[in-house]
Amino acid sequence: RERERERERDKRELTDGHAAEEGPSSEDVGHEYLSSLTIPAPWAAGRTVETAHPVRDNYKFKDTVTLPGARCLYLRFDPRCATQYDYDKVIVYAGASTSSRKLAEYGGNTYGFGSRSVLGAGWPADQVKVEGDTVTFSFEMRSGREHNTPDRAIWGFACTVRAQESGDEDMLGMPVLADTALGFSTLVCHTLRVLFEGPAVTDEENTCKDLMQSQVLQRCVWKGASVENRSKTNTITQQLVDKLRILSGRPGPTFRPSKKKKVPTATLR
């Protein structure tokens, strides 16, 4: 029984070893390669940030949107945005957190329920410009829903973030040819960058980095090395060998007289 168990264990190890040698499939590599592509921000599709509809009591929401490479962002709020009271508001920050510069705050409704008013100038009908490539939204429902408040008066908010100004909402898509050309250009640029800079450093290379920097391995003459490379290989001086022997307390090798003539003692040391 023990021998059978050992055979089964050996079979599993061989199977695992073959699977490890095969590595990831071409489909996995291709998917990882394509997923690493980053579409330039001016052409990147916008992202929509929104709360639940309608918002419930004690509802809190926070989200950060970043479009890398964008000089500024353009926010377009949904015309249905509404909250029960003006202090049930969304605050917009020009940065990656709520400690960034506060850009604006919006809340309230014009349907005659709750506060019957809006905060400040009301929900923006035009686009709101934010400098930089990051914007943060923070929303909190502080009031409790009243029994006569309809869903439209506590709809919450929805906002689309883009890296370029957009006209009508119906003109959001790109033409097919322009979209295809952009995809190919991005793929070509990414491929050229990989060819120029080389592939990304793998985890195995990071693990073996200290080993490859070892002075011992750098003195090795690898199989297939040219004569020029061999002649440039550094050698340890005899004085250094003597000091190392004294520090380690190990005596030098002893040879018979007949062997001293054939064995180069200095090279062996």
C-alpha cells in the first residue's frame, strides 16, 4: 500500500510539473495583454456615477473617478436629479478625496415637496468643468422620507464624467471608423513601447534579482561564452586567497610531489 501511495504521489508531481512547464495558455496571455491597454483620456468613454433611485433614509454614497491623462473633466448631471431637502446634497471635490478642494454642492427639488427649493443656483443644466483628471462625489441623505413625498422628489443624482466636452446626449458614440482607428493606433503604440522598453519585469525576475547580482555568479564562465568574455573574467588575487584562508582557519591543499608538477596550484586555489 505504501508503494502504491508513493507511485500515486509521483504521478501527481509529474503532472503538476508538466502543467507548470507549459505555463499560461496563449488565450490567457492575449487577454492579459489586451486588458493592460489604456485608451487615451481624450477619447476614453465617460463614466456614470449615480445613487440608488429613489434614495432611502440614511443613504450615503461616495465615489472617485479618475481618467488618466486628462487635463480637465466635464460633469453633466441628469435632469432628474432631486433630493427631498436642500441639505440632502451631493458635494463635488476636485481631487481624490473629500479633503480636496470643494468645487460645488447641489441638493433640493423644485416639485414643491420637502424644502420646496434647491441649494444655491440649483442642479446645473450645463456641464461643470473640473481641473485635473480626478473628481470625488460625496452624497448623504440626512432627512427621513415624508409620507407624501413622491419618488421623483427624492430621485437622487446621476452624473456622467468625461474628459472632453460633449454636445447632445445622443452624440456620445464615436463613428465606427474612428473608433477602429483609435483601437489599432493604441495597440500599435503599446506594442512599440514594449519592443523599445522590453517586457515588464516578472515576479520571478524580482525574486532572483539579488542572486543575479551575486559576485560569485558574475565570475562564472557560462557554457557557450566567447573567448573574449572568458579573458575578461575577473580572478581572485593570491593575496586575497591567503587572507581568506587565514580568516577561515582552513589550511591550503596538500599535494604529493608527483602531483605538484601536473596540477597548477595557483589556479586551483
